[in-house]
Amino acid sequence: MKDFETRAVIDWLTVGVTFKRQTQFRFVQGEIDEFFERTPHVKDYEESSHHTSDRFKITIQEPDIASVVKALAAIDAKFGLRFAPSILGIEFSIDFTPHEPSDLLRAQMHRVLSSHLLTDRDLLTNELARPRTVWGTKLKVLQLVDSTGTAKQSPFLDGTTFFGEKGADVHWRVMDKIIDRQNRAAGTYEALEEQEKRARVEVTLRYDELKRVGLRHFNDLATFNIAELQGRYFRFYLPTFKTDPRQEPHLGTGREAWRDRQRWNAFKTAGNIAVNAMDQATTRHRQHLRKSERTTMQRMKLRLKKTRRIALGKDGTFVAYDDLNRRVLGALRNLRIRVVAGFDP
């Protein structure tokens, strides 16, 4: 961690506005362009460029909150806002930039973020939600695990690692960010300078997920505790083992050593998601056995021993990756300070 500077940003923000009168997107865009370095993307709710409407979606890349406040005030003065502007989508990113430019350090951090991220969301049932590595100009895809969570593929370090279905209420991405302002349709992008290249983990929130965290309206950002995102979405853990999983098991090795070796190989391939799936499958199997044996044991007036957990707490066989979590938490706290300052008159 000491080799990196850590910074949290809002990568993009989509605001929904409803006016007191009809207009076209180009007039809305004309009122707000001056407040932003990058041109905001304005569409009406019907995704049409030709019709008038009183409801529009405004997407701002790398938003400066003070500028957004001014832009919304400008269109309120021009068209009149019928309701408070809502948040339709937002992406929070954590960047890890090496103090000294290094392809190797960025690659290592990319793998650390991909392997140690852990979520309680079901990422296995829906094929489109499974962890996957995406790369190339034609966006080739390889899933990291199958429907059971069995590890299949390691993430490519020159690609992007996805967790969750794209377009869902919540999904994550991990990448080595070396370009910016990419337009796939036009085939254009801006190459970052060496000192700007960084490893990044980001979470996108939409729809019901925004309601769950309390981000319904744009002004909610003024009081929202952004640091709470760490415990909700940026949770990094270390798997624990009863034996040394790096040692090759042999015929005289106990069952736990063989199991730990399997868990270690799963972690090396696809990270915590695969290890967690193995642990959950083992837990279900043990629960089934205990249930079937309980009656027999009670008849014999014997008690089943409690299952010993390797790690304490609700996460079972995982312990918090404290150094990484603290870095993320500190970055999010600093982001909150900047966001709140943007609402000050």
C-alpha cells in the first residue's frame, strides 16, 4: 500500500430533471455547457433527440459538484424545475496511483483488487452477473467461475474485471486505467501520461440501489456519508487456512490440508468469489450431514460438536484486509469533504 496514492472520485453522475414547460435537449445543453470542461450528455426520458419534453437525463463525467449546483440553478431559472433533481445513476471509483510510474505495481494492484473483493450479492445464479474478464477492442469475455463458483479463469491484467450484470442496480469493475475519454463507436481515446496511469476499482449504483443507500435526490449528496460505501461495496478480505496451503499435500496429509490446497488454488485462479463459493458448498454439505445425524446422536444421548470456524465474525473463513480497507475508507472520507464543500454557497 505504501507505494500508492489512493483517491476516491465520482466518475460520472446522471441527474433527472422535470421542467415546468416543454423544451428540447439542445436548449438544455446550451444552458449548462459553460459550467463543465467536458460536454454533458443530455437526453429526454424517451431517448429521443427530436421531440420536445419536460423530462431530461443529464450525465456529467467527472462532475465537480459546485459546477453541477450552478448548472442546475441555471436551468431552473430558464425552464423552472417542477421537482427537485433526482439521481438516476452514479459511479464511485477508487484510484491507486503508484508514487513512481510502474506497470508492474499497477498490474499487482489490479490483481489484488480483483482477488480480494468480496460481496454478499448473488453473482453466480445469473450467468450475466458472474465475475468475468473482458478485453480487446471487440470486448471478448471469459467467465472467472461457473454457476457453482468453481474457478475457471484468472482475470487478464490488460482487461477489465466485471462483477455483476452490466446495467443492473449495482455492479463493480476493476481495471488498469491507462486511457480516458474513450469513445468506442468513434474508436477514439486519450492516452494517459505515465504518472496518471492507475489501478481502479469502481461501483455503479442505479435504480433501487440508490434508494437503499438514501440517494434519491441530487441534494442528498450534501448529507450522504460517502464513507459508508466502504462497508457496503468496497469490502476486501483475506482468506484464512488451517494449514499451509502452499505445501503440496501427500498421502499422509489430513483432509483439511487437501481442502486448504483446493481453496488456495481457487483463490489463486479467481479470488475470494471462488473460495467463498467452495466454503458455502462445504457448509451446506455439513449442515445436511448434521441434520441427518442429529436424531441418531440424540437417541444415543450424545451431542454433536460445534463446527469450529477458522475466522471470527459473519464472514467465516475470511478476515478483513485492514490495510486496503483503511486506504479505501480514507479516500472516501476525503471525497465526502470535497462533495460537501461543493454545496457551500
